[in-house]
Amino acid sequence: MNNYKYEILTDGTIKITRYLGNDINITIPQYIDHYLVTAIGMEIFLENDDGWNIRESLVESIIVPDSVLTIGDFAFSHCYELEKIIIPKSVINIGRDILYDSQTVLYVYENSYALSYAINNHISYVIIKG
């Protein structure tokens, strides 16, 4: 079963709009239904657009694939148990408050956009060499 809702972008890639699974340790796939994942949308852990979801509070770790270029506003917000997100070098745009109401550590690469984002937004981070 596909644990994601998504929209197809004009370039034929996709943006994840919702996570529907129940895993606490999530590795976002590089491809969903043969489409390349290049974006993570806003608040992907909400059940619907008007309410809180228990799923948010259970997530402990997220690995973002190398295909992702953009992470939307509040993407991982309200994930109260979230301890770790690995963000690849490929990410060149990160929206505002991606960790709103979450206390987590970003694992980022040297000289990456994600490292600059963490520093500029006073977010705890660990640098991945390589």
C-alpha cells in the first residue's frame, strides 16, 4: 500500500502532500508509483486540512531522499517525538518553521543549504561528513 498522497508537478515529478502510514521511523522513498519525489509539501503529517492527527506525535525519525529539492512550510511540524531528520545535499529550498512545535536535530551535510537553514533558524544540527 502507498503511504503517501501526492500531486504531480508540471515537470512530471511529485510533491508529497500527506503521509498516511503508521511508521515511527520513516524513510521517504525516492520514487512513488514510478514518479520521482522532488518536493515535500506543507504539514505532511496532518490527517486532513483542518485538524490534528495522532500520527504526528508518534514519528521519531525521518530520512529525506536525495531526489528532494524543496521542503515546504511546516513540513514536519507538531511531531513531538521527532528526534532526527536527515536532509540530503540535494535540498536547495526549505520553507519556514519546518519543525514548528518539534524539538529535533537536523542531520545535514557540510556546505549544504540545510546547514545554513539550521544555523539561521537556531535549530540543533549534526554535520554529516561527505
